[in-house]
Amino acid sequence: TTDKLLLLGQPYASRPVWVDVNHAVRDTLALLSFATRRQHVEVSAELEPDLPQVWGRESALRGVLMNLCLNAVQAMSSGGHLRVSTYRVGADRVGLRIEDDGPGIAPEHLHRIWDPFFTTKPVGQGTGLGLSITQRIVARHGGVVRVESTPGVGARFLIELPLQGSGGESV
């Protein structure tokens, strides 16, 4: 577990490998189990069986998962439900959905959440870099990330990653 935490701190230090996204989801949720219990967050995972692996930097992709799941847990300070799903998108892409039933993201903030240093967290509780880094990592893997949110209902982050990555060394 310590090795996995150290990998999160160096998202570009690892070499590209075939990454089992379902395995990464299970590991991430296990690492967050203390925080989810403490926050009274119920967790469910719907993982597509036989999901193909994606080519990428495993530590970076695990960092994306950790950031999005941790943000969701932190947003549900009074408890809630975190749902993580994996699925196929056509023949050559893998989808990942991370959704919560927290307070959601205010419409006036939606266009800024990807900006470096933008945060709605209190001073000292966030740098505003997590979503910016997340978007950059997904893009370097040839993927896309988008958000859907309704205030008072929750937020949903959707990621699509190509099986072969973006090609080249940009991963």
C-alpha cells in the first residue's frame, strides 16, 4: 500500500505499461476506505467484466482516480454515495464514471474547475491543482474528461481513454 501511495506523488515517474483500470479502481477504493467510513460515504463499484487494459502510466492514472474519488468524498461532508463504474466505449475506448450525490458544482464554477489554482475549498484545504492535473494526465493519455453537475444533486466525472493511448512518448 505504501508503494501505491508513493506512486501517486510521482505521476510521470513510471514507464507506460498495460493498465488494468478495474484493478486500479479497486485499489483506490481500498486506499480510501478509512476516509469513506469516517465521512459516512457508501461506496459502490460497477466494474465491466473483461474490460480491456489501457496503455499508459499506471501511477498517473491511479492519481486521476484518487483525486476524483477523494474530491467526491470530501464534498460529501455529511455522508452520501460514491459510485465508480467502468465500461466499454465502442471497440477502442474504456470509460470511467465517478459520481457522487454531494452538493454538486455551482454553475458559475463549472467553466473554471480545470483552471490551475481554482478551488472552492477553504484556505489550507486544497491547492486547486487536482482537477487541472487530472485533465492534463487524461489528455496526455489521448483521453477526454468532462463533468456534469446539478447543484444539490451531485457531480459526475466521465473519462474516456483509448486502449492504445495517444501514441508516442506524450503518455
